[in-house]
Amino acid sequence: MWPIKLPSQAVPPKLMPRTIAIVGKYFAAGISESLTEIVDFLQERGHHVVFEAETAQNVALEGFPAMTPAQIGEQADAAIIVGGDGTMLGIARQLAPYDVPLIGINQGRLGFITDISLERMLPVLGEMLDGNVESERRSLLQGSVVRDGQQIFSALAFNDVVVSRGATSGMCELMVEVDGRFMYNQRSDGLIVATPTGSTAYALSAGGPLLHPSLGGIVLVPIAPHALSNRPIVIPDSSEIVIEVVNGRDISVNFDMQSLASLQHGDRILVRRSEHTITFLHPGGWSYYDTLRQKLHWNEYPSAEGRLK
């Protein structure tokens, strides 16, 4: 594996040729051209390139080994993800048990966690592979659904675990416990349990706070609560959260909006910090605050013409 284990650990000045996996948002316009450029660049530098199996199946690039996420986890030293945040979320959960460092190139829209632009990807990749790189670890959540004492569903979440009502049903009633202690009964459209990474996703749209990724916290954000006094709260990431479905129709739980389970009255959703983490690699000089300014438009001001309208 790449010798990048902790943010404080130094990166060697020159990385030897290693196996690098490529994962692409294969239905995105222009993806084949982007992947071809990256492959040619990596091969010129002496790296061994492999493709994630689904990417290989849907992109017209032949002659490269196609691997499942498990095989990538066992054999690759890093993975380059070309796509949007959804593409990164999907593969990050699958590679989390293997501690494969991830590099994100944004071919999506927002790009909170795929932070290298297409326009600069090759020079930036070159600098990173030469050792000018920042690394950081991000936490995940482990969630499971228990029905009549039996676990019926389990999944990881990088952003959030969301319990919510159906589109045409009324409010749901949820009872929430933290570390075995009753917190509240809540009538709302649902509840978001988010990691610090997920604090800039659905949780932010629902009025939750921003959490720096290095914080050891989990945020609980009610979705359109009946009682306006039900506010978001940040709890330690050592906590175990239990959400019990008390009342409501068409209630479900989703994990990063990508894994879904239908719920019944009495079902209990258990959420805790996962034992796995994800290592992101960023260009040298990368700053989380730069990302916030760019993606949340903190650095934008109305033009003079706009102020006069």
C-alpha cells in the first residue's frame, strides 16, 4: 500500500511505480477521453493501471485488468476516482475495509470530495505522485436495522444515515436514544444522522451545522420537525444511536441515498461510528476552508449591476 497512514506521516519525495486503480462515472459525457488521458499519463510514469470492473465494462478501453472493489482493495496502492461526489461515495464505502487512498477528479457538478478539476488533472496528479500531497482520514457510520431482535439489514454510510417518511405519507414518529439514554420522541419528516463529511450534504440543506472533517462528532438533524424546538445536535462519535419507528407509513432508511431498507413499526435502527476510515489524498497546499469558500460561494459578492436591480 502507499505509505500514507496518518495525516502527520511524511510522504516520500518520489513514489516508485505502483498499482493504481481507476474508477469512472462511465455514463458521464467525455469520460472516455478523460480516462484515456489519465491512463496514458500513468503508464508513461511507469505505473501499473487497473480498472474497476463496472467502469471497464462500460468504457471503450481495452487491455487493462478489470477488478472488483475487493480485488482493488487487495492489490491496488491507490485509486483515482473520476466523477462526482456520488461516484466517490459509492466506491469509498466498498474500499473502506482495505484502507486504499483515494484521489478524486471532479467530472460531476458540486465536487466537495472530488476536488481536482478536469482542466488541471494531469499536472496536479504529477505533483501528487512526486510527493507533493496532503492526506486526511474521514470517518464513516455503520448502520443496521433490527426487527424482532434480528438484524435484517446492514450498511456503511460515508455521508449519512437517513430515516424518512414516504413522499405521499404524513409525519413519522421516531424515538431516539443515545448510549442507552432516552433523548426524545420526534414527529417530523425524518431524521438525518451525519458524519462530519456529510455535514455539507443533506444535513446542511436541513439546517444542520458544518463540522470540520477532523472533528470526532456525529450530527443529528431533524427533517421538518413538528416542534420547532427540535434542533440539530452534535454528539461524540463514540456514541451509539438507536432510532425506533413508533408511528407513520412508508418509512425507510437509506445510507448515502444509495442503499435502502423499508421499515415497520417497532424496527430499530442502530448507528455508530464504523471501525473503518477513508484516506483522501489532496494536492499539496489543499485546504478544507478553500473548498468551503469555492463550493458554498463564500467568496462571491454581488456585482454593482446586480445591486442596482
